Amino acid sequence: MIEYLVFSIVFIALSLLIPPLMDGIERKIRARVHSRIGPPITQTWYDLLKLFEKELVIPEGGLHIIILSLLYVMLAILTIVFTVSMVLMGYHYVLIVIITLFLFVQAIFTTIPFITSNPFAIIGASREVILALVNEVFFVIILGLYMYFTGSPGLLLGSTSLLRASVILLVITLFVSAYVASGRIPFDIAEAEPELASGALIEFSGPILGIFMYSNFIKRLFVKLVPSMLILLPFISNWLYLLIGSFIMAIILWILYGLIAALLGRTRVDIAPTSILKIYIPFITVSILLYLTGY
Amino acid sequence: MSLKDMRRSRLGFLRALVIAGRSGRVTRRYPYEEPLVTSDFRGKIDIDETKCIGCGACVNACPPNALELINTRDGYVSLRYFVGRCIFCWRCIDVCPTGAIKGTREFELATNDISDLYDIIVHEPNRCRECGKLFSTKRMGDYVVTKSPLVENYVDLDPDCRRNRFLKAIENRFGGRVG
Amino acid sequence: MDAISKYIETIKAVEPRADIHVSDDTVYATVSSSKLRDLAKAIYWDMDCFFRTCAGSDERSINGFYALYHIFGDDHNGLNIVLKVYADPNNPTLPSIVDIVPAADWCEMEARDLLGIEFSGRKQYRLILPPYWPKDLYPLRKEVSYDVKPQVIISSEKVGFWDRTSAGVAIPIGPYHPALHEPEYFELYVEGERVVDVRYRGFHVHRGIEKLGESKLTYQQVNFVAERICGICGFEHSVCYAQAIEKAAGIEIPERAKFIRSIVLEVERIHSHLLWIGVAVHLLGYDTGFMHTWRIREHVMIIAEMLTGSRKTYGINLIGGVRKDINEEKKQRVLDVLKIVEKEFTELVKTMVDVPQIMKRLKGTGILPREDARKLSVVGPTARGSGLDRDVRRDLPYAAYSYVDFNVPVYDDGDNLSRFLVRVDEVYESISIIRQLLDQLPQGPIMIEEFDIPEGRMAVSVVEAPRGEDIHFVITGRGKPYRWKVRAPTYQNIPALRVMLRDQPLADAPLTIASIDPCFSCTDRVFIVDKNGYKKRLDPILYRWR
């Protein structure tokens, strides 16, 4: 029991501290691709702390924005906390809880900018809605199919029945979904800086912006943890080792995704859904066919 | 080099990694490294006070009026160079008759104290031998004499006295009175 | 000569009493204002000329009238045609030609704002001066001193200020916006993601340059002010001004000076196009391309510094020649750097074209059809991207361009990709031109020391800036110009934005605005009240040089 508590606290602390650090590493990698030196790794933490020191400016739309922002950050943190502790505990319905919490988080993130009456924010948020309608729906579909194929709403630790082609294909599609959900180029159209002057985040400054940015980083870690856990599941037979392995894999993924983001340009809101669907629909169809034919 | 000439491939954007790898990091760690300034760079100017004669040719040529002739004391004419307004065009160097202005490659000129940006060269004025008024500079008088020895006769008279002498000379020569 | 006689015939056919004289490549015709519209139609449409600009001038101290000069250009024959009309000094009114020549819209309003010449037969509006500027204070009139500061009550303009053509949300882009590097204001009326209309309100960085050139500076000093009209294409402004005065005064500069001017002009063109390509891909989110393009551009900046003494605002141009020479060692350095630039640029463009998002967003966006481009007389890569084959270096050769061979890239689609490709091709052409010029560089002096500039002469000088054709029109005075009119290329291209931005997705708006390579500092040149657009403070420092 004590062990479990200690490990939980350690991993939760890690997952709250690492994301901004990983963003710093990503900036360093992007700088290297640009032939620059780039800021030090701790720069993102420094930026967040500096934002929290600034004065609180209530955005247009009133006080409820601040309350909703606090709700948003609490939900984001809660998502990670629940994921970590439930995995360690071996909870039976962990996948369902994960899906629910993630959908809540995304829903709040897309709603808040609509309440401010800034046209840039509204356009940015509507772009985010269009993207989310495609991406999050498929996130749910993929995880739903996964639960159906494996026959369990939880994680089947060390089960070799997970080494089927249909399941593996689903997990690979989840990796792509993780990239889209992390709001990197080419899919950062909600906050396209040259086009919308920060788009969805335009009305936020100071501590509120700090809250939003921090929550976005935590969300990025979360969306990478989920496919990492699923892909490592067949090979590991201990919850603790699963969590450690997933964290390491999530960190490697973060670096890889950062590298890919540095090499592409930003897409447009009418092109983005079609380009994503061109990947999802074939993959999922093939996966279903494989399952139906027994693989 | 139109689009049709360039063969396009699906993964061609990965070539950016090759380009980045080859160029390394090009950031210059200034101020811990020397800045990239060539030997032709035009920086601020340096006025040699032993050669300047206070003629004001540079003042006429200076487009933003960074060089000005001002009065520091009663009658004393001084050349003032204000770096804050200088555009580093070096026209003053082109037109200086004695070559008193030299160009340097200094550009790190920021300071908290604005008086650092003023260079003032005070010139000793000429004193008119008739009315005692101060005018122009002594060195300018000496310079003009070296170029045209004839003027030694009246180089130490101020312009008003000079004019009066000239009018008197015309009166003496042609008779009558000149207003 | 044949073409010139044709123009003289045409003008005399409409206005037999016209006073015509020909100087070099320009036909000057003084006509009465009643025949102005017919003449404009004859020249602009029947003779198929382009419109360059119009300049108002306060000539009451010379002949008692206000004058307006309409300058047309015939690129096929390399001619300028200047129509001069006089306006009554007590009530200056002239017929407007904007329905015949839509390109004349802005310069007529500029003459109205700055000189008080009213135009009949059109809707007039305040273009350059802010709405709270006093109604009867016309800055370019000779009795108004260059450092006058009127007492004003500053009011701000609100979004949605103008009447809309259709209902929609007004999105303000500017005066502060991450996509823009200079202050300007575009009001986009959007429905969802689709732009339905655009209003432009610019002229936030007027600096009083034309007035300064006429009041406080001498001939040689104006070169340096001209260079600072723009931070990217300053040298071509200074060349254009120097050429205008040299043309007016009949000064023939040494051949070597012409070659050096051309070499530095092409160096400036390469750096400007590389800058633009970097900015364009940055607006598309591809920062890697931005950084690497500017890394390559750094080589060009270093050779600019080596050749002229400064990375930008070169300061080597004077009336009569240039101030800095090129020796063998510098020539070799330039050739080495050009080789490096060519190789790396080719590789980088190939990589950028392979990024799927860049091609998808450049192709088919921001379309400017050929007929609109012709009506609005757009210039530079904007025109060449829409199928108009115009390049002043080839049509009215100046400096040393008559000695070199080069192609003028023209693409027909009129979208952002065409303008992008025109600029890419022009980089290669510029590299080839510099190599040819360095090869043929003649010996000799680089400056004429003794020359005379008589009063009362006029000249039109045209130079191909990286953004298009730049025009300086001067009337010489005593020791300084009497009238100096600058029409920068972006001034001519901005009215085309309204056509290009219609029915486009909002996401492409910043890229479309950037695709004409806007240089707003070039565009706004005249009197300034308010440096930052809406800041509620009158900045006194900007009026005075001292």
C-alpha cells in the first residue's frame, strides 16, 4: 500500500514537472533544425513562472472565463493523476475513465474562447471545433474498437492476445491521433500566430495564459502516454514497469514529434479534416477487416 | 527554374534535415564572440582637433545635422558632433579640406549618459584688429592664408570692418561717397 | 522617334493648342483641363500605355497657378508621357480621370489632401492625412513651413468605420499584427472563414520626406534621405533620385559608376527577394524555411557591407556617380559568394516545394486576374505573376542594364504561387546579371566632380525596385529640388489587394497581403501627425531634424 502511494506520488510529480521541460527540449531541437542555438531547456518553465507573476487582466467575457480556465487546468491535471494512479492500481475500467476525462478536457478547451467576444478567438475556436470533431471522434472510435477487440475496458497486462494485427494497427492509428491532438504544426490552426494573432488564446494574458499553456503541455503528455501504454502492454507484466516504460516512450515520442513539426508547414482548416480522414478511414477499415477475418 | 523543372518527391521535405546538419549552428554568441563586421564597415567618426580648422564644410554636408557649429562662449565657435543623430554616411570625411576627420569601425555606442555622445571641439576665435570683435577661428585664417597669401592683409579683420575698408577704398579710388 | 511623333500627333489631334516639348525619353505636353479626360483615354487605352503616377505641384511662385502632372508610360517603346494641367490658384479644381484610369485613384486623392486641388466627377475622400487634420492646412503648399504643428484634437477611428458592402464580421488586421512588419490597417469583412470585402487604411508612417526634400536639404543631402524611404529597397530610391536630377540637369556620369550602381542594385534585389521568400514561408508556419533562407541571405548582406560600407542604407550614391569603388579582391569575393548562394538557394527551394502544406496553400490563392491587373496598372512581380510582361530594366534601360542580357520571368496564373516563382526566378537572373556586369566592368573614374544643376528643369526617372517600378519626378530649384515626387511600387499594388482578397479564406489573407511584398514605408512618404496610428500623443520630434 505504502509502495503504491509512494510510486503514485513520484509519477504524478514527474508528470506535472516534465511537460514544460520537454517543451524546452523540443524548442532546442527545433532550433537545431533551424541552425540556431535556441533557448535553454528550462526556458519554458521560466516563461510560465514569469506569466504567473504578471497582473491578472480579466478578459472580455467576464469572470466566468477565469473560473472555467481553473476548471480546465484542474481537469487536465486530474486526467494525468487518474491515469497514473489507476494504472498502478490495475483498475479494471481505466480506458473508459481516460476517454471520458479527455473528452471533458477538450470540450472545455474549445468552449472557453467562444465566450470572449473577440472575433479572432471565435474564429480560432471554431477551427479547433472542426479539428476536434474529426480527431476526437476518431480517438473515441479507436479506443472503443480496441476495447471491443480485446474484450476488456481495462488494460490486459502482459497478454499475448494483444499481438494481433488488428489491435496493433489500431494502436498505430492512435499514435497519429496523438500527433494531431497535440496542437503542433501542421495542426496548430487554432492558434495560428501570423494569421489570427494567437487565435483562440488571444484574450488571455498573464496567469490565465500561463494556466492554459501549462494545461496544453499536460495534455500533450497525456495523449502520448496512452498509445505508449497500449503498445507496451503485451511485453510487460508489471504495472510499475509499464508506467516507467510508457513514460520513457512518451518522452521519445515527444522528441520525434517535435522534429516532425519543424519540417512541415501549417495546414488550413478546410484541408486539415480531409488530410486526417485520408489516414484514419483506411487504417480503421483495414483493422476491422483483419479482426473479422480472425487476425 | 520553373516548377516543372523541379522534380518533386513525397519525402523531399526531409532534406531540410540534411541542410540543417550541414550548416551547423550559425548563431554568433555576441557579445562573447566578435561581431561579424567587415573592414569596410562605416562606424562613428573621429575628429582630430589638431587639424580641424572650424570651416564648417562638414556641417554643410551633414544630412541629419549631426555636426553643428555652435557658440560655447561669447564669440567662441565650436564644432559639435552628436553621435545620436549621425547616420554614418562619412560625407563629412569626403568634404573636409584638411583631412581632420577619420572614420572608425565603432558601432557599440550605447550609453546611459547622453553627454558621452557629444564631441565638442572648441576653436580659438580670430580677434578683429580694428574693432576687437571675435569672429571665425584663428586656424581658419591661417589656412586661408596658406592657400592664398594675398589675403594676409585683411584676414584679421572681421567681415564688417572688411566691408567698410573696401567701400572706403572705392570712395578713395573713384571719389564720391558710398552709402 | 517614330513613337514620339505618334504621341505628338495623338495629343495634337485632341488638343491642337497643346504646348509640347520632348526631352530625352519623355514627352511633356501642357494641355487645358477641359481636354484632359479625352487625352487620358487616348493615351491610356488607345495607345495602350500604363499609368505611372500623378504629381501635384504648387507653382504659384513661378507662374501663379497650381499644376498637376499626369505621368503615363509606354513600356514597349521606352517612353514617358507627361500631361501638365494648370489649376486656378483661388479655387483649384480639375476633372478627375479615375473612371478612365482606375489606377489614378490614390494619387488624385493625395494631391487633394496635400495641395487642396479638388477633383470633379468622383467621390472624394481623405486618404493620407488623418481625419482630425485641419481642413484648410495643405502641407505641400509653399507657404506652409515643413515644421508646422497644428493644434488638433486627436480622435481614434473605430473598427467598422466605413460603410460595409455586405453584412459580416469585421476583422482588423493591424496596425499591430504579428503578420505585418510595418503598421498598416486592413479591415476584412468575413463570413465564417471567407473574406467578402476589404478596406485599407494606411499611411501611418508618413514622414514628411517630400516636404523635407523641398525645404531643408541640399541636392546631395537628399540622396541620403531618399535611401531611408525604405529599409529593404532604399538603394533603388537613391539611384532613382540621383538619376532624375542627372537627367534634368543633363549630367552624364562615368560608365564605371553606372556599372557599380547596377551591381549594387542587383545585390539589393537578391537580398530583398530572399527576405520575402523567408517571410512568405514563415506566414505559412514553415519556420525552418524562413531561418534557412535568411541564413543564405546573410552572405548577401556581408558582401553588401563589403561593397558599400554598410549592410543596408548603403550611402554610396551621389549626384554625379558613386563614392566607393570595387577592386579585384572584392570582385573575387562577390563571385565566390554568388556561387555559394546559388547552390544553397537551389537546394532550399527544392526542399520547400516538397513540403505539402506550402504548395497546397500557395496554389490557387490570392488570384489577381489579368484584366484587373491591367486596369490598376500594377507593377513588379505582382504584374509579372498575372501575365503582364513589364520590366523597366528591359523597357527603359537605365544605368548599365543595356549592356547585359537577362530574361524576365512571367507567369500567367495570378495566384500566390506565380508571384513566388517569379521572385525565385528573379534571384537567378540577378545572379547572372551581376556576373555579367563584373565581367564587363570598365576602367575609369567613379564620380564627376564639377557639374551644374540649372533651375526649372523637369525629369521623370524610373527604376525597377525589387517590388516593381519606382518613379521619382523632380523639378529642379536653386540648390535643392523645387518639387520631388516619389511613387513607390507598393503604392500602385495595394489597390489590387481588394481584388485579391475577395472570396478567399481568412487563413490566406496574411499570405496574400504579403505576396505583393508590401513595403509600407515606401508607400507612406508625406506628412505625418501620428506615428503609431491610434496613439493619443502627438510626437513633436518627428517634425524636426534638429
